[in-house]
Amino acid sequence: MFRHENFTLRFTDRFNLFMISVKISHTCRKFPFFLFRYIKNCDIL
């Protein structure tokens, strides 16, 4: 069984990763779908 706290942490982590991907995608002008392929090129993380 999943605890409410664990679910919340997972949801917030995914949401934070999504927001970071959106910011990086806007900065690098890349789609969030290709984020992990261009992280090294962006030199942000």
C-alpha cells in the first residue's frame, strides 16, 4: 500500500522535474521530450 506522503513526494518530484525541463527547454530551445539528451549541451544541471 502506498502512503499519502510517499505519493505526494513522488508527485512533487515529478512536477519539479517537469518545471525544470520546461525551463531548460525554453533556455536551450529544445522540447522537454529531448531534455535528457541535451542536458550536457545546456550545461545548466
